[in-house]
Amino acid sequence: MYAVFEDEVPYIEEFANRTGHEIVQETDYLSEKNVDLAAGFDAVVTQQTVNIPDMVYSRLAELGIRQISIRQVGYDILNIDAIDKAGLRASNVAAYSPRAIAEYTLTQLLNLIRDNKRYYQATESGNWLWSAAPQGKEIHDLTVAVIGAGRIGSALAEMLHVLGAKVLAVDPVYHAQNEAFLDYTNLDDALKRADVITFHTPLNKQTNGMADKDFFQKVKKNAYILNFARGGIIQTSALLENLRSGKLAGAALDVLPNETEFMGKIQNPDKLPADVQELMSRDNVLLSPHVAFYTNLAVKNMVEIALNDAIALSQGKHIENEILY
Ligand code: NAD
């Protein structure tokens, strides 16, 4: 088990004790440097934001391993063609807790529309004036466009609907049951009408860089942008341009395109990429360290589901979470 972080250890140990499987833990992420640690094992599991190099798949196959399982939803770190070529099977954890990400997105959205970053900074520096921030907004008075109404997007849409917001959804896949709490529409219409735009799509050829200059031109003045999916979906330069011009009222980002340079590390703020420093300096931008998933329930589920699936795949069994190609 690669890229193990401290919070996972109790769940891993509990699983090993309960099932009798031997699980050896490695804190570093899976790469060409440490793939050979898997020699002699039946299955590998990892969780990382760093792409897995192609040679790792062929090396795993040479070591007699038949699968690769990741403990996360987004599988853009995998090269499916290379996995296919190496003859491996692959799995993700499609749903360890969609609510974890949806609830955190909602938290940051509410912080954004009440300008909490400005109020926290102001009160900490002795300014107790209401005017430290502009008037807030109320969620039931807003229209929210959910781009990608899958597991996470629809969980968020349902909560927003309960709070009284108008929810629009853009998704090529239609789920009739979602009609109870959202209205499907096309992207242009959603951008024209939404006060809040929130991304919950995978990172793929269609979504990579989709929030670009043209996209922001179609957005309503004073809209808020949220990204709790994958950094690559938003072009940071285009986002910054629209924050600087005042077209956007604010943004909340849990993911960034260049996050692998600094995520999971203690960083000197002055050494961060210039675009990240500019985002940090803006009092209408909320940043968080790819943490939307990080709840006790989600961590437990991602460990258990990935281990169960890794074992099943190594034994040639059918599993729901198999990534089919
Ligand atoms: P999901 O597969 O259930 O839903 C994704 C939805 O996006 C699908 O309904 C799909 O049809 C839709 N979609 C695909 N391409 C689209 C496009 N071009 N325009 C509009 N919709 C499109 O996945 P999910 O569980 O809801 O997760 C969504 C994403 O969230 C993951 O792929 C992952 O990258 C990200 N994620 C982030 C965190 C975090 O901690 N920040 C945690 C888990 C997942």
C-alpha cells in the first residue's frame, strides 16, 4: 500500500487484523523509484495526485501483479492505455463519501457569499466595522450551476435545493431522479443565468482547461466560481484576469492545476508559483489544500473499499469499481 498517510493507519491495521491479509505500508507515492517494493506481493494500492509513470504498469506485470487499485475517485493519474497494454486491471473508489466533498463545497460557498475571509482578517487586525466587507448574499436568493451532476454534484445540488437555491445542472448524462432538485440545461444557458458556478466533473479531454477566457466572457457579472474537482478544469490565468477586472465576485478552490508542486508540504509562501501567490493575496479567494474529501468516514471507506477491491481483482473476481477500458 503506497502513499499511506497517518490517518489511514488504524483502518489499515484493523482491516489486516480482521481479514488476515498482510499489508505492507509505504509512505511515498508509487513511482519508478519504488515499484520494486511490490515484488512478492499479490496486489498494490495507492492514492496520489502525482501521475503514475507508464513503466510502473509494465513493471508490476513483470512482478506478477494483475491489478492496480487507487483509493480515490478521480483516476486522471492513471494512463488507461498503458494499463491495458500491460494487461492489468484497475479500480478506483468511485464513492467513498460524495457527501464529504459536497458538504465542504457548500461550506466554502457559504463562506464566500458572506465574505468571511475579509471579516476574519479584519477582526484579527482590530477592525470590527460591518464595512470591512460588502453586504453578504443569501443562498436561497441565488442560482447555482453545477457543472457535472454525478455523485458529488447531485449530492451538492440536493443540499442547495433544500436550502432554497435554484439549481441548474450541466451534464451529458441525464439522471431522471435528479429532476426533483435541479433543472438540466446547456452550458451557455447555465453561465448566462448562474450567480454561482461549481465544477464537479472528472478531468478529461473535454473538461481540461474548459474554464478559459471564452468561458468567463459568458459568465454573469459578480458570479462566484468554485472548483472542488480537479485543478486543470480552470485556467488560473483566465480566472485571475476576471478577478482583477472585478467581473467575478470571488472564487473558492480546493484544487489547482499546479498543486503537485506544493500540495502536502509545508511551503514558504514566497516560494509558491506566482499565480498561487496572487490567488492567496486576494481577499475574495478561498484556498484549501485538496481537502474536500478529508473526513473520518471518507478516509475509512477509501481504505476499506480499495483494499477489498484490490484483493478481489488480484483473485480475478468481478468488482463494481473496476475501471473498464
Ligand atoms: P461522477 O463520475 O459520479 O460524476 C461526474 C459527472 O461529470 C458525471 O455525471 C459526468 O457525466 C459529468 N461530466 C463529465 N464530463 C462532463 C462535461 N464535459 N460537462 C459536464 N459534465 C460532465 O464523479 P464524482 O464522484 O461526482 O466526482 C467528480 C470529480 O470530483 C472526480 O472526478 C474527482 O476529480 C473530483 N474529486 C475531488 C475530491 C477532492 O477532495 N477535492 C474528492 C473526490 C473527487
